[in-house]
Amino acid sequence: MSTWSIQSGFDAGERPSRSRTPRVTVVVPARNEAKNLEVVLPQLPEVHEVILVDGHSTDGTIEMARRMMPDITVVQQTRRGKGNALACGFMAATGDIVVMFDADGSADPAEIERYVAVLVEGADFAKGTRFVAQGGSEDITPFRKLGNWFLNTTTNVLFGTRYTDLCYGYNAFWRDIVGVLDLRDPSIPDTDGAKQWGDGFEIETIINCRVAAAGLRITEVPSVERLRIFGESNLNAIRDGFRVLRTIFVERNRMKANRKALAELEGIPSGVDTRALPAAPATVSDTLPHQRDAEVVDLREQRDAQVVDLREHRVDAGTSAASQAELTGETA
Ligand SMILES: Nc1nc2c(ncn2[C@@H]2O[C@H](COP(=O)(O)OP(=O)(O)OP(=O)(O)O)[C@@H](O)[C@H]2O)c(=O)[nH]1
Ligand SMILES: [Mg+2]
């Protein structure tokens, strides 16, 4: 397993002190996964908390989750799409480490400790990969594999990254980097019912691009993707593949714009190669000195406020999805 980060040129400062025995939050986005959760939840190891982010399921997903794991935290997502579900889950998380864990049976719960281990050893972001020794997939088709290879290579060329599996959703990170991800605010309402940018399956690409652009330490973790147990994939290879491709270019422009803005702030004369600059502060607390006083506090206030906000969307024990939907003004 190799750890790498792209050239950042700045010493982003010391990482916040991190626990050797971190509390782990497992975030499980789920849309109509009742049958899978019945199998998957009992297999999860003992962790600090498990957060189910429900995508307006109609198959009793929430009830099943509660039956299999009475102390599970249930959050109702605020808009639509896996990206929004994850953003809601990250915001509600209280552990030191966040593990992104699909509900469909494809992620092996026994691997969680591997992700945690590389984070404790010094990585900021532990990226699952099916395409290294000891990794694999029982699920991927040759067509998707080719598409993933193309998207992965494009990212590596444009960002200077060393990813081997861009489009894989089993990843983990220290929660103190969540500010760097800068995901679409879950409290922004779902206006026209259309999936908003960042709310769909492009989420993994957005996260991968942003952690790399920020110069964070990334360690790839071999992972074996298993077959979805029941039901059908929500992913459409062609439509979502194009969404990912677009994301890569959008994120590349974002990185360049951030670096330019940062160079201006730092008073670096034009003509200097801004590729040597990080695209964003490395972690919420590891901002560059000039940002430390002003922005950190802001970010934290914002984060706390959002968590409180989001908790209004939590489904309390004994409250059905329908009555929760009434509460939040959403249709179940
Ligand atoms: N809350 C929520 N979860 C979702 C949504 N879309 C997908 N998910 C969950 O995200 C996880 C991954 O979705 P899948 O449909 O399996 O897609 P995938 O794993 O990327 O693709 P496959 O390899 O085809 O399985 C599953 O646990 C889904 O239930 C959504 O809109 N809302
Ligand atoms: Mg899946």
C-alpha cells in the first residue's frame, strides 16, 4: 500500500492531533435496501455509531434497519441522490473517522479495520481500490471496468494523482477533513425535484479530486467488491459515466481557480507556476496561516449549525418515515 499526495509546495502545517484509538462512524446510504440491510447490518463490527441515510425508501428500509440494529442513527436525506445522502451522513457523524459503506452487500464489513488502520498510520484519506493485488470485484462488468479505467486515467493525468480505482465508493477519512470536501450544503432545499450537481453518483469523484487537490495524504486500500445481494443497482453506467467525466473537468477548473486565488492572496507574482500551490486548505484546522483566524471559526460554526439543522431531519425512534416526511415537508 502506498501513501501519496500531490505536490503542494506549501507546508500546510501539522495535522491536528489524532487519536490512536479513534471512534468510527459508518455512514450507510440506502435507498430501498431493506432486504440487504437485514443481512449486512448484523455483520458490521462494533463501532462508535452507524448512521443510515435513507433516500425516501418505500420498502421498509428504516424499519428493517431499526429491527436489525436498534441503536442505529437514522437520518432522512434532504434532497435526492447518493451524494446528498453522504453529505447528510457526514454532517451527522460524531466519530473521529468516517467510513462510507454501501448498503447493498457489496462492501465487506471485515475490511473496515483495514481502512481504519491506514488512517491511524498517517493517511488523511483511505481510498478503496479493486484494482491492486488483494483487491477485486465480483460485480464489475468489462464495460464498466473500461469506463472506470478511462476516467481514472483522465483524473491521474489532469491532477497528477496516482489513483487506481476512481469510481469506487468504499472509502474512509478523518472527520476533521470534511471541511475540505466542501460538499453541497444539505440544508439547501430540493427545489425543482431535479438532482442537483454533486448530489448524484459523481460524489465519489468530487471527493477524490478535492482531497487530492488539497494535498492530503492518500493511501489506497485493497478491497474486494462483492455482488449486490438483492435488488438492482441505482447506477446507470453511461449516464453516470458522463456525469463523472464532467465532474473531473469541473473539479480541475476549481482546483486551478483556487490556486490562482490563493496565489493572489499570497502576493505571488503572475508567471509563477501555481501548480505548486495547494488548491484548498488541507484540513479544517490546517488552513494556511492567513486563513487560520478568520475562516476556521466560520467553518466550524457553519458545521455545527448544519449538524443541528440536520438533526431536525433525523427520524426519531418510533417515528415512521411518513410522519417524518410530514415534519420536513417532504413526500416519502
Ligand atoms: N440515501 C440514498 N442512497 C442511495 C441513493 N442512490 C444510491 N444509494 C445507495 O448507495 C449505495 C450504492 O448504490 P448502488 O445502486 O449499489 O450503486 P453502485 O454500488 O455505485 O453501483 P453497482 O456497482 O451497480 O452496485 C447503495 O447502498 C444504495 O442504496 C439515493 O439516492 N439515496
Ligand atoms: Mg452497489
